[in-house]
Amino acid sequence: MSEQLLPLVVVGGGAAGYFAAIRLAELGAGRRVILLEATQKVLTKVRISGGGRCNVTHHCFDPGTLTANYPRGARELRSCFTRFQPRDTVAWFAARGVQLKTEADGRMFPSTDDSRTISDALELAARQAGVEVRLGASVQAMEPMASLAPMVLPSGGRFKLRLKDGQELVAAAVLLATGSAPAGLQLASNAGHVVEAHVPSLFTFNVKDERISGLAGIAFAEVKLSLGVGGGKERLERSGPLLITHWGLSGPAVLKLSAFGAILLHANAYKAELQINFLPHLNAAQIDLELRRFKQSAAKKQVAKHPPFPELPRRFWQQLVVSLKVDPELVYADMSKADIQRLVVELSQGRYAIIGKGVFKDEFVSAGGVTLKEVDFRRMESRVAPGLYFAGEVLAVDGITGGFNFQAAWTTAWIAATAMAETMEPA
Ligand SMILES: Cc1cc2nc3c(=O)[nH]c(=O)nc-3n(C[C@H](O)[C@H](O)[C@H](O)COP(=O)(O)OP(=O)(O)OC[C@H]3O[C@@H](n4cnc5c(N)ncnc54)[C@H](O)[C@@H]3O)c2cc1C
């Protein structure tokens, strides 16, 4: 078989696989680019992502700041983001007629608010670039063909792929972009890679507690959370908005903690202690002082009906006071030192028991995948099996919610495709 005729094969028709296949085909290198997708539909997650709106990326253009949003993979992605980052994503889509808009929290969506705009743009770009998309093409096995790899390939890679229907395909190089699918991870493992077990990331906390029961929908603009796992030996802290739900707690601060604590929480069967500082801009002494001031200035007002801190939702304050067994009729003037002290503790470090994990419907991501030290992030090429490349969620990289997971997919796909095409350029 002539070396020129061997195609470049991308396994997996998700965000990473599509983006890589398009770049590969656009860069040319005189080879066919074949994209193999196991199911009958491509870009499924893109379509359902972000509640059907697709949170494509995040308005954060500084590589260092950007990496802080990746609980796993931050170090490896740092230099990748100097090569392809959210600004490049915005430009890539703009060049294909898709405008992205930025929401107040930095998340970027297509201006149409419709994920189809993104999947259509990717499908059109792939067609125009000449990518051959094969559906129902599940790769079952991948063998390095050392015997067929002559010296002409600088990285020496060449693989025989076997599909579910028994067909075989010989590839000059292979990009694995199979997401978190076990079949794809098995291919990586068979190629000699260590695969880290998948555990959920980005979830809500189940909390059953009288202080928040019946308050679903109440939100706090900014709290500071401190998660204690394994008897409080390890603590993780994150700040941000908090939302009370029917099952417990959610909102950006919780989702961030769930991502950074994903492995610890999994190891502890999702049992942990959460401390909530509802007034993070004040320290305990300042809260105490404010309550005492209120005792003077609002002496005749009922404690339960008049929250002294405007940022506290009134219903939450009422329920908190009642749950502390403070007489609902009590007026500020009659509040005891002990009452004040209990409120200070509740507001600055209220303790809540996490009893399980819930589901964050807008985005599902898991931690785990191909271990990172076996991948050369300058090329996204395997250090174990030359000629094999990785992009997207198949890697042990994951981000918090906000467009960071797609950005990791675009970036790693772009780098992998660039490296693959360079390797294939005729000498
Ligand atoms: C409900 C939901 C909402 C989300 N919303 C967002 C969001 O708004 N913003 C964001 O940044 N992230 C979001 N994410 C995360 C994001 O979708 C993923 O990070 C991203 O899709 C990963 O892309 P990927 O191409 O690596 O993997 P995938 O999108 O999972 O694609 C992998 C593809 O490979 C195929 N495949 C697997 N094995 C084989 C095989 N053996 N042979 C052939 N094909 C195979 C699969 O069928 C699949 O099509 C969301 C995830 C979910 C589930």
C-alpha cells in the first residue's frame, strides 16, 4: 500500500473530533481525513449542551487565568492556551459566520441562543473541507502496524483499525476523540495508556436541613463555601453565588466545589461537611458589631421580621432565626448575648451536612481519562504509541461549568490536528 494513500483517521464525531478533522482537512497534507462516529448522529453533546444553547467558550483571554478553571489538566493546558484560546475560538466561529455573545458571568453562547448554530457551522465546515464522515462506524480495535511503518513517517505511527461491522482501515495516524466513552478508553488502554477511572464532576449537593427546607429558589449573590471531607482533614474553599434547591444546594459556588472536590467527594461516598459564610465581606467581629448596632437602632423591631443585613433574603433570615429557637416575637432590644453569638456563627460559618450528590442538568462532565503525563501536550501525541493523538474529554482534563470544557476540546483538537498535519507533510 502506498504511504501517500493512507488516510488520517479521527475516531469520535463530537466537538473535539469535528474540530480536529476540519483543521486536518483544511491544512491539507494531501491525505483523506476520515471521521468515524460510532452512533448515527454526530455532535450530540454539542446539540444538548448548555440547556440547548451551547456554552461554546468563556470570555477569558488570559491563558494563566483561564487554567484556574480546570481542576484537572491546568498545568498541561497552560501552554496549549498560548496557542489556541477562547479568542481564537471566537475568531474561528466568526470566520464561519457565527457570532458569539457574552453573558454577565462571562459565558459565551451563539447570538442565536441555539446550539444548532454551532453544530451546523461545524458540519458545514467539515463538508467544505472535504472530511469524510462515516456514521455507525464504531472502532472496536486499534493495532499499531510496526511491520508496515517504514522510515518515511517521522513519528513512525501507523495503525490498523477494526470496526464493529468487521471492516478494517489502515491509517497513517489516529486521533482518539471518543470523549468519556468506555470503548474509546479501552482503545487507549490497549495501546498501552494508563486510564484514570471516571468519576462525576459538576454536581449539586444534597442537603436535608431545616434551615433551608422549603426555600427552593432562594439565591445568594456571593457566599464563601468551605468543604470538609474525611472528618475535615482536607478543606477546599470556593466563593460565588449560591442557590437553594428542592434537594439542597446548587449555584456556581457549589458547582465549582464539586468539580475541585470531585475525586475526594467520590472517595468519601459524597458525605462531607459544608461551612457557609453568608456574609463573606464581613468578618465575625464585624457581624457581631452590626447585630449589636441593630439592637440599639431597631430596638423595638422583631428580630425574625427584620434582617439586619440587606443582602440576606428575608425568608432565609426568618427561617434561620426560627430554627435557632429564637422566639419569633422577640424584639432586638431583648436579644441575648448568646442569641447574637449563635447568629454570628450561623452567618459566618453555618455548618451543613452533605448527604449525597445531585444532578446539574445543564452540563455533565466527569473527571478521569487518559493520564496526562503519557501525552505530549505540545503535539497532543501519545508518548507511548507514536502516531496516536488525543483530544477532548478522552483525556483526564476537565473544567468547571462555563464553557471551559468545550474550550479544552477546541484547543486540544486544534493542537493535535496541527501536529498530525505537520508530521504528514511530504519531506
Ligand atoms: C448535557 C451536557 C451539557 C453540556 N454543556 C456544556 C456546555 O454548555 N459548555 C461546555 O463547555 N461543556 C458542556 N458539556 C461538556 C461537553 O459537552 C464535553 O466536554 C464535550 O462534548 C467533549 O467533547 P468530545 O468531543 O471530547 O467528546 P463527546 O462530545 O462525548 O464525543 C465523543 C464521540 O465519540 C464517539 N465514540 C465513542 N467511542 C467511539 C468508538 N469506539 N468509535 C467511534 N466513535 C466513538 C461518541 O459516540 C461521541 O459522538 C456538556 C455535557 C453534557 C453531557
